[in-house]
Amino acid sequence: MAFVKAANKDEIPPGAIREIEFEGRAIALANVDGKFYAINGVCLHVGGPIGEGEMNGTTVTCPWHGWEYDVTTGKLLANPSEGVQSFPVEVRGDEIFVDIGI
């Protein structure tokens, strides 16, 4: 596992999601009630930026065409057999680290 620093906790308040770039990969980093989750930030539909979507609970809606994902698993709400990759997250003090397999 290769955890890399993604952000500071105060950069992603509860109920927010942000797009983070690592090695040319977009990762959507979400804060659900103080717990952080990371999923692939590229929508399965036409590559929209999931990390720029709107959060509602554990659901993020892609801003391009409205596809909805569960940020805790990366699964599509309309078809849970499909989804984007999710990544392990660790909080160390005030810093958030994500293991994207680098």
C-alpha cells in the first residue's frame, strides 16, 4: 500500500466532496459526517468530474448528466453491480491520506 497525502481535513468540510489529482488520476474525496471516503473521480457515463458533483448524505451526483454514486463504495445507485473504484483512506492528525496503489 502506498498512501499519499490528499488534503487537510479542514479543506473538505462535512457534506463536501472535492476532486484531487494524483499522477494524472482524478480522485473524488468526500467527507460524510467526519468520515472520509475516496473513489475514482471519473464518471462511468462520459467521464464527468464526480468530485465536482453535489453531495447529499452518502450520494454524489455527477454534474454532467446526473449519475448518482455512493461515495462509501463507489457503486452506482441505479445499478449497484456497477461502479467506480474506491480507495482506502487514513486520517493522520489533520491530514488525509489515500492509497491509490502507486
